[in-house]
Amino acid sequence: MLDKAQYIVVEGPIGAGKTSLARRIAARLDAGTIFEAPERNPFLGRFYQHPDRWALATQLSFLFQRVDQLGALGEESGGGRRIVSDFLLEKDPLFAALNLPEDELALYQRMFDAIRPEQIARPDLVIYLQAKPETLIGRVRQRGLDVERRITEQYLERVAERYARFFYGYDAAPLFIVDAEVLNPIAEEDDFELLLDRLRNMRSYREFFGYAM
């Protein structure tokens, strides 16, 4: 599967390591990258301080950013170069439903439906990293980003639950689920090589990778 995939997405909740793993895979495949840029969202820090006030602005800022980035995807892949990304546009409403009250969620959904590209590239492979909330919060604290200081384990628990629900029914692309509690393909070279080997030999539309063989 890995050798044929031209557009690969690595996904997972905050702290799962999706961007770091996407970078490693892109470097190995000599692929182009399209990554989220939370540092360019001017509302994110304010959201973690006052979520009720800043959730809608934060969500819309991310939505426009992701739509713009996916608009550039055609240009990146037009020359036949492989692409590795760390987000799915379809997961954007996941955070909206988590953070917005009903009236603002309805407004967001109208905006999402209005600006979502009619023709959107479908990934050839999605890698989903799973981890427990206590693991996620530990990793968030370890990387020490100032904007993330106010993230709580309770919030990450809700995020992880929404991700699990989203990917439980996901069938838009082949899905490879990685138990990031057991494996650390970001920091451990053996785990990374094992992951690549399993991806190359992936035969089913949906597979789970949670132990070393």
C-alpha cells in the first residue's frame, strides 16, 4: 500500500505525534508536505484561555487555513510528486461539534458547506495514531508549547473520544490504525521501520497495528 500511495495523511488527536510521524514518512519517501500551522492561528492561544469566547473564531481560522492548503494540493501533486499531510478536512467539524454551542455550530456548518471544495482529493492512505488521554497530555506537556499550556487532560479525553468515534465509521480511504501506546515510530527507529514494513504489506482496507512482531 505504501509504495503505491501518492497522497498520505497521518491523523490523530493533539499530542499523538501525527506531525512528527508525517515528517519522518515524508523524508523517507522524498515527498512534499502539507501541514497544519497552528502558530498561524491568531485565536488559538486565546481559545485555550477562554474557550467559550474564542472557539468560533479559532475554528473558522483553522477551516480557512485548511481549505487554502488543500487548494494548493493540486499544484503540489500536479507534477506527480507524492504528498504527506497531517490533517483531513473531514475532521474539521469534529472540533467544531466539540467546542461550539448549538447556534454557533449551525453557523459554522453553513460556512463549512459553503467553502468546502466541490472536488477534494481523496487520500490513498490514512494513518490514524491512537493514544490514551494521559499519554497525550504527557506529550503535550513535554513539548512545552506556550499556546498549549492550558490544555487539560479532560479536554484531551473528549478529543480522543471524538477521534475514535470519527474513525470508527471512516471508510473514505484505506485506514491503518496505530496503537501509539505500544509503538513509538517517531522516536524508536525499529518501530518506524516496522511501521513502514507493515504499511508496504498492507492488504486490507482497514488494518490495526498494535504490537511488534
